[in-house]
Amino acid sequence: MANPVSRKSNSPKSANITATISKIPLERRERRNGHRGGVLWFTGFSAAGKSTIANELEAALFKCGIQTFVLDGDRVRHGLCRDLGFSPDDRQENIRRVGEVAALFAQAGFICIAAFISPYRADRSLVRGMNDGNFFEVFVNAPLSVCEARDPKGLYVKARENKIKNFTGISAPYEAPEKPELELPTDLLSVQESVLKIVEFLRIEAD
């Protein structure tokens, strides 16, 4: 299903804005950190395991001396995106804002782990474009039936009872990635197995 959202312009409202260029190039930051910067973008249904895996991965990378940080839906919706709901327009704006923040982390030489349902391909493509080759889409792929059975926050039950509108997989669409850099079938893999697959992927990318 195509994204029903009419695309908004990414141009700033003011013409009197000049981009600031850092005196410290990314290459120097990466040399100091000892690794490349980039964005690992986790997408998938609610309860597929995105945030759980993201937080375990962050801990594993940090233990190895890697500069890393997790952005997820609950975190940004308590602050940066607290003014947004879950309509298609608000989802689009939520992902755009997160994409900009993730790109800033990557420019600072961090590995930013972004865990968001991000149901529309067009929005994920937009974020990929912000990151100039340092964006890696990770499809956290669990069948909807498995996610509903987990339902740790009781959201699917509320969505089935029509108490939550625009809920992905129930009353709103999800467009699965067509060519993700990595796919994690979390109905078959444990959290630690998923983390190990990502760590192995990052080693390959670093070579």
C-alpha cells in the first residue's frame, strides 16, 4: 500500500538560514573514536523486539569502547516529538525529526541506533538520504501474530478494541523493507543472537 501522506517540503521556512560547517571533519572524529559513524535504523512492528535489541546492542558496543546512543519512540515522544500524535502526517514528521537527530549523531562519529516502527518506505528513504551512505536499515521482522502474542504494553489489545487509532498492523499499514541491509527474524532468534548478528555485520562494514 502506498503512503497516503502528502509529502511536505524539507526546505526551511526562512530563507535567512546558513548551514554551519564544523571545523572538525568527520574523518578526524572517526579516527579519534576508532570506528565509523553511522545510523542503524531498526524498523518493524510494535513488540517485534526493536528497542530491546537496540538497548542490548548499545550496551555491547559501549563495552567495546564504541561511541553509541539509542533513539526510540518512547524517548523522543517524551521530549522532541511530544507535540505529535500518530496520524500519517504526525508519523512522517516524527521520523523526519528523528532522522535529522540521528544524522547529527552520525556526523559526530557516533553509531546511532534508531528504533522506530517507521511504517512507510518513503519516510525511511528520506532518512537514508540524510545520511549519505552511512545508513543501514535493520528489519526487525516478527510476524504480526507473534507481536500480538507478546504485546508487553497491551497496545494490540487496545487497538483491537478500537481504543487506539492508527495502530500499525491493525488499523494502519506497514510497508516492509524491500532491501534492508540486515534482517532479524526475531520469532526465531533470541535477543543475544540478534545482537551478535548486528555486531558481525558492523565488523564486515568496518573492513
